[in-house]
Amino acid sequence: MFSPTLMHEYLTRSALRFPDKTALICGKERWTYHALERNSDCLAQSLAAMGVRRHDRVIVFLDNSVELVVSLYGILKAGGTFVILNGTMKSKKLGYILKDSSATVLVAHTSKREVVKGAIEEFKVTPQLIWVGKSLVPLGFLDLKSYSWDLLIGEKGNSALSSAGEGVWRSPRCIDQDLAALIYTSGSTGEPKGVMSSHHNMISAARSIIQYLGNTSDDIIVDVLPLSFDYGLYQVIMSVMFGGTVVFESFLFPVQVLKIIEKERVTGLPLVPTVAAFLLMMKNLEKFDLSSLRYMTNTGAALPVEHIRQLRTIFPSVKLFSMFGLTECKRVCYLAPDEVDKRPSSVGKAIPNCETFVVDEEGKEVAPGEVGELIIRGSNVMRGYWNAPELTARTYRIGRFPGESMLYSGDYFRKDEEGFLYFLGRKDDMIKSKGERISPKEVENTLSEIEGIAEAAVIGVPDEILGQAIKAFLVRAPGNMPTEKEVMKYCSVHLESFMVPKYIEFIDKLPKSPHGKIDKKALKGNT
């Protein structure tokens, strides 16, 4: 059987293979593949009737929900490009992205109407609106065309905007070079930047990850991450590709997540360091039956080595995949579970169908053990940044063959003699102190080994003598009170002198992005 070349064709294939199988669990709702297929067909038909054409952008401003997944595939079936935004986004950023993407339609929950109103009024944009939710919003909202989700998606799966019956309407002809998504990520200028991802890019990346995780249609994944974050999004994309099941849950309620793992016999748990820290701070984990778990994954930021060791102790039979990725290429590398105990600080080797190099300032490969910038080559390397040709040219440079580009990550790495990669930090995050270049990650790993420290973040602060001094922000674990003196003593024993923090600050919690990453810009702003 030939593999589909377009993202939405995988949903159609899974709906044919497993029509009555549960594809998605969200609270009390359980949706089959057939239901997702029928409803996304209906939405696509409605979008076409609203004037959405091939290549048009449609923004989805929803929390994780069935409607979000239906929107994702409905937009693709209409030939459009989906733009999923975090449900906590404020008006200014929403307005900027509406204008930057030239979105023709905005799908939003009625609870977000004030945020939507502020965005539309400030940026003078005029998308058509689809409202999800029971609260009434005037259909003449800001004199824009507005539609109710419930009216567009009838119980029989027919579009209220077209007289065509189910099975009559057909998706426009698309090819795998068409954009499937714009994934907005924070930019160095302060404005978000949209990573252009084609069907080919996303399918290639997902297929590679499925291959090394060994996913099958028996897998059930609990997704605690927002779908605006590509790590959360790909849990759905991959599951639809292999015919699995996704359970939406929030790690704001960790006990509930553990109950869901037990109840639904979850096999896959994607983590970010924040979620891992929450998990490790929980008491009485043994009272939950987590024996169904087959694997855990981590990306977003490298896990502290001590957290890896603790997870391996608590879950000895669960395969732990330590991974590294960028929105600009989805995934770069992974450390196989049988290597985790041998080299826990490594993020492994390139994923299948991907190649990596560590290079100097002139683009020449450095010797093993030397520090350089990581560059990536492969089908997973996305198309560039929307409306940002200069930034695209700096980051996506000419590859080894005509028409090919390679991604310059902006991350410092080193590679050992066996080819295993080690993440050292973002170029912007590296600390220059006493003439030495210091990896914040190495210092954070050491700080996380200290008993009673739940999380650690390290930044460089200006210093007249040192150039930059190291400042560590530490979060204590519940019931523990390590002192600054104890921390400094541990660092003095386990770190080279130039890597020992000059300043220690205990805080209640580290500032985080909506995706769970530590916000070091916020930390620097507070110094």
C-alpha cells in the first residue's frame, strides 16, 4: 500500500481502517476515527463555502479540544494552512499574527471574545469568524461575518452553508509542497515568527519519530501539552498516522493525569522538563497502576541528568527517549533508551532520514569534543519563516545540492568520538566569564543533583571584572530547605572554579512559556 502524501489523507486512511476505534478522548467525550473524518469533511465544506481557497491561512484560537482537532484536519481538507495559537494568548499578539498571516478565518471559543475584539480593533483586521461554545456572541460581531460552530457542523455531518450532501463535496487538489501549517514561535526581535511547514516536512518528521519510537495502532498517548506547541501537536498527527488513540489532559492536575494513565492503559507519556519535575515531586506514585506505560519522551529542553536518573529508578521498565528538536525542523536527534544510563547528558544521534553536523564560524566541521553550532540536513527541515526573507536566509542556508537548504540552529553542541551529541546552550545563552565560554546546561545539571533542588536555571549577568558572572535561580522541592552556603559548597566540589555561580537566588517558581520552557528572558529582565 502506498503511503499518503498529504496530512489529512492519513485521517481518511485511519477512518477506513479503524472506523469505530476511539481516536480521541477529551474529558467525557470519546471520538471515533469515523466521527473525526465526517466532521472535518463538514468543516472543510463550510470553509470552502465561506470562500477559503487553497493556500489560505486559517487561525485556530482554541484550547486542546475535539473542535481543535476537527479544525486542524478540516482546514487541510479545504486546501488551507492551519495556524494553531495558544488559548492563553493576549490581544496584541493575536492581532499581530492575524495581520502577519493574512488569515481569512479565525476559529475561536466564545470565552475569548474580548481578546478577539481587542486584536481586531487594534490591528484593523477583518477575518470571518467561527465561534465555538454555548455562550452567545452576536453574529454581527464587529460587523464581521460570524458563524456558529454548532450550526456549521450539523449532527448528520452536513454543512449548513452548502446544499451539497455528505460525500458529494471534494477537497481541492493539493501537493505535498503546499504549506500545511504556520507554527508561530517567539522571535529574537520580540515579535513571533511563523515557521512554514509543508505537508512533506511534517509527514517526514512524524514518520521518522514513529519509526524510532516503534509506535503501533495499539498505542495510547496522553497529551498534556498545548497543540500550539509542535511537541503537543505531533502527538495527534502521529497517532492519526499510525491509528492510535490520544487522550487530552492537563498537567496542572498531575493526579488526574496519573489516574488517566491507569484508567485508559496509556502507553506513551510525552514530557517536558517542567512536567518531569512535577512528576518527581509527587508522593505515593506507587499507589497508581502505571504498568501500561511503554515509553516516555522528552524534548523542548534537555532534562537535567539527575531527573533522568530519578525517572529511570522510578520507572525501570519504561523506555525513556531523551530528544532534542527545534520548531524549524521539528526533531533533530534522540538518545535510544539503551544508551540513557551510559550517557545521560547526551541527546543522542540524528533521527532517521536526517543528518547533523557541528561546525565552526566558517561552516567547517569541528573535531570530536570541540564546540560548534549544530546544523541540520533532511526532509524535516522546514521551509523558512513567513514574511521574513532576511531571517530565513540567515537561518536556512544553501545546502549540499541545488534547491536544498540546511538549518543553522543557533545552538552550541559538541560531538563525542562515537558521534553522540551534547547540547550546551543557545548562542545567546552562553556565558562568557573569566575568558571562558560556559554552558548554562552543564551548571544546571550540577545544581539539579543537589538534594532538595527541584528546578534550576542559570543566566549570565554583567560584571565589571568577570565580564559576565553566573547567577543561579533555584526552586526548592516541597519540604526541603537547602541553603545558599550548601549550594555553593556542592558547586565548589563538583564544578570547575570558573563555573561556580557568583549569585544564588531562591524563588518559588521559574517563569515559563505557555509550552513549559523556562523563560530566561524574563529571568534576565528581573536582574
